[in-house]
Amino acid sequence: MHDVGQGFALGVEYYNDIGTLANRLPRGQQDRTLYAVMEIERKTWSLNFGVGHGVTPATDNWTAKAIVGISFD
């Protein structure tokens, strides 16, 4: 992540599903997704939103993700 402004950042994330430790998936069956993400952080909440593209044939072509955080302090 790279801070662009106060409470706002841009970056990339990489997700990889290789299976379990006991049963690793073959490389072509592993889910691999690269996301372009933005993150907004405020005093009482945060939002992480990203759009990803699959890197392997086993992965969806495009995926959107969002993570909302709420502070209970």
C-alpha cells in the first residue's frame, strides 16, 4: 500500500489458494488473483475495496472484494 493522502491509500494485493498442507493442488488448479486496491481509514471505520483479475485458468477472470471495519472503542 502507498499512502496517497490522509487516510487514503492505493496498492496491490495477491491472493493464492494452494490447497491444504497435506494435499497441495497442482499449479494449474491453484486460485491466484491479483487485486488493485484502495483503502480508506477513518477514526471509527475503514474500507478496503479491490478489483482483481485471475492469473490461472482455475481462477475467475474478474472479482470485486470489499472489507468494512468498524471500531467499537
